[in-house]
Amino acid sequence: DADNRWIGFPYPRLMVSNAFIDQAAAFIVTSVGTARELGIPESKWVYLHGYAKGSERPLMERQDLGSSPAARLAANAALAAANVSAADIRFFDLYSCFPIAVSNVCDGLNIAVDDARGLTLTGGLPYFGGPGNNYSMHGIASMVEVLRSAPGTYGFIGANGGFLSKYSVGIYSTKPTEFKICDSKPLQKKIDELPAPVLASQPNGNGSIETFTLIYGKDGQPTSGVVIGRLHDNARFIAITNDGDTATLQKMAANDPLGAAIVVTAGEKTNRFVFA
């Protein structure tokens, strides 16, 4: 629908998967009684054994920019609700339109990124289609198909929203089970109570780069650099390069600047930085 496109959505410029692609998936959720009334063979039934969800704080308020405790907690909570472990899972489909969405969950479950079981059923977002929450509906539809062909095994669906902004997990199997209400409020409370960094409203002085990105022009050259950094007192700030500072841009592009020393100057609208 052209009227509902995500105009300006940055993902298509950052990855192979395309946000503007026609794709559709559907599945039916019903009670056992209704399934019998509809004449659906039991060989086609797949049960939801456990689930959980968690949401991260806004980016600048997160404890660690390199991980998502919400995703890890949700993954382990869903497994616990299903009374299984990661070792019991036969099939995985992890949301994958950027690498950390996969590696973060693998780290949380203590499984290798090259695990022999595989981490996708659709082929992964770089090859399957566009980003967005509805991708994981395709993952669930694919999971139902493989679980029907391997009765009694378990499948894990990991669904991401935003830039690790929220994460939901479902555990599925053809093994019959009573539906259970899984309360994620205690999990969310843990996330909300994690220590948060102090934010510097007027950052001035020496600091270091915590994370960064470069913005490129159509000619393939960087036009600006953005950093999130920490001051000497560990307060977090965000800043960009000065207009026309090609030397800083080239240095950022040539060498990984994580942890590099910088000097930041607070501005009325925008904070600026240079290498120390």
C-alpha cells in the first residue's frame, strides 16, 4: 500500500533486505475443540508451549549498546515456560535483518552462530524479504511446516521490533500441551531496573567513543560521522563531526574508532567532536 509505506525508513540503505516488498503469511489459532469441529487432522496441529516478550529502554538510556538483555531474558523465559532448554530445540528462526539481532540471542542461549541446527527456516532476511515485525509471521508459518514433518520436536521463533527495541519469543511443538498464560511483567521489571547511564546535556571536554556510524553520500564518500561517547565521568553523550571535517571522516573510515579519545563541544542544537 503506497499510502502506508515507511517513508524515510533507513533500513534499505543499510542492509540487503528490502522494506518495500510484497509478501504475505497467515496462520490460524484455535482451540482443540474448534479444530476438531473443523475437521483439521491432528497431524497438522502445532501447539504454543511457551512465550515471552521484553522491551528495551530508549537507545541513549540503555546500559550496554552492544547487547539486548530484553531479547536474552525473553528467550530464556520462553524456554522456561515451555519446560525445555536450548539444547532441546530442533529448529530455530531468528529475526536476522542485522547481525546483532542474531548474535545477541545466540550469546544469551550459549549456542554458536554456526550451530549445525541452523538459525533460520526462511533463509534469513537478507535473502527472504523486508524487515519489520511481520517477517516473523513467515517464520512461524515455516516453523509449522517443519514441525509437522518432524513430530515431537521443538521450534524456537525469535521476533525483533525496531533496533532491538522489543523482542518476542515463541516455543512450538506438535506435542500436546495445555495453553498457559505467560506473564512477562516480572521480566520487564528486571529490564527497567537495570542501571542506566547518566546523560550529559552539555558535554564538553575529553571523552571516548562508545559506538559510531558514518553517513555516506551518493559518491561513496562519508559526509558526516555520528558518535555516542562517554565523558571522563562516564556520562553518555551524542555528537557529530564538524561540517567539512574530512580528516576526521577519513580517519573514522580507515580505522575502527571504538574507544578512541575525542574532544566534544556542546552546541546550542548539536554537539560536535574531533579526535583528541
